[in-house]
Amino acid sequence: MPKTAVRTALGLALLAVPATAVATAAHHAPAAAHRAAPAVRAATGLDDPAKKEIAMQLVSSAENSSLDWKAQYQYIEDIGDGRGYTGGIIGFCSGTHDMLEVVELYTKKRPDNVLAKYLPALRKVDGSDSHEGLDPNYPKDWKKAAQDREFQKAQNDERDRVYFNPAVKQGKADGIGVLGQFAYYDAIVMHGDGDDRTSFPSIRKRALAQAKPPAQGGDEKTYLNAFLDARVWAMKQEEAHSDTSRVDTEQRAFLRRGNLDLHTPLDWKVYGDSYHIG
């Protein structure tokens, strides 16, 4: 879930060519009409540790105006978007169920934790922007819990289970590379994986109506442009998400430069702020 606080991609697109695929002149060359459809890429995925670290930094630049995503375990505030408290590394929300799941997971691992006493209140406010039963000490206790490695692990595990892993899985199934998988991940983080018209599945469905992904014989850049168009449309349906620079001057910039696998160095802007990964 996004934060509305004010929150930098030069890269070369490298086409992976297997060393064994050396072209040789065939005696009978195939006719142009029988050229193969665009191949599904078999490149490093976003789940590669180095690429995953980049993904965390990219999201943090938009969510927290910082590349130091690990400093965000302790983050918590109500940003006035109707989702109650927003906290942690990707903005888990008390009003959208995922914050509750983080605290439940943490409590399974450490039953006597400082947040366990808030579970009844978190269940009660789920689906609303209410703070009932949470104020005034919940933010203070969240920050205290964030010093515990078990709570940090709970945030990591919930991020991966609900957002990161499904995005990478779908991206690989669609035959898109690291950039595309990241675009999926960023969309799920902001819009969720539900069934409403601005959810990730609906955004993807809207894109598929305009272009085929590589797994269906389509061109990757064309498909990703269609997906980002659909993402921008979804963002503009809600005032809290109406600034689309995390797409326009980040993801779209990488795509325009042909950096489909997020090769470093990366330079981009979000909400007017510049960022760099060397």
C-alpha cells in the first residue's frame, strides 16, 4: 500500500544469447513468412537476490522517499487515505487486512510480543480507517517491535507471500523479464490482488485486451507499455494514487531505454526526487 509522502534508469538492454546458439548459414534458409514468433525470455528473474534488492529499493523510493528499505520496518502513520494506519516495508495497512496478517504471523513466532495485545482491535478495524483500540500507543509499540528480527522476518515473509512471489510467478508465466516482473510487483503492492476494477488482476486483464505478452507470442515492450497504460488508468481512479510518476519517470523510463532486465546503473525520479543505484 502506498504512502503519499513526497518520495532516480540509465541502462543498456542486454539480450541474453546462449553461447551454443552460434548462427550458421543453412543450405535452405526458411522463408520470412515462417519466422518464429518472439521467444519467451529465459533471463534472470526478479527473485534473483541482486534483482530483488533493486526491487526493494525501487519500491522504497516511491513509498518512503528513500533507498534504505530496511529502515522502514519501523515506519507507521495514518496518511489519511482511508486505510487506517500504514506501516512497515511496503505499507501494510490496518484497514486492508495485511497489517493484521503481519501481526498474527509475528505472534505465532513470538507469542509474548508487544503487538499481540492489539490483535482484537486489529481484527475489529480491518476494512475501515478506524483507530479504535489502537490509539494512543500502537505506533510506539510498532516501532518497538521493529527492533525485533522476528518482526522484521514476519514483514519480509508476508511481503513475499502476498505480493512478491505471486508477481514474479505471473511475470514468468507471461514470459516477461525483470522489469516486467517488477511492474507486476509494484502494482500488487499498491492495488492488491483482489477482484475490484483497479486490482492487479484487473490491470493485467485490461493490458491483455490491448497486447499479447511474450508467452502468447507478443512483443515484450509493446505488452509492457499496455500494462503500464492500464496501471496509470487504475492509479488515476483514486486521488491518493493520482500522481503517476512512479510509472512515468521510473518504470516507463526504464522501458523506453530498453532496460528490460534492470541492469545497473539505474537512474530515475519519483515525485520529482532523483535516485541512483550504481
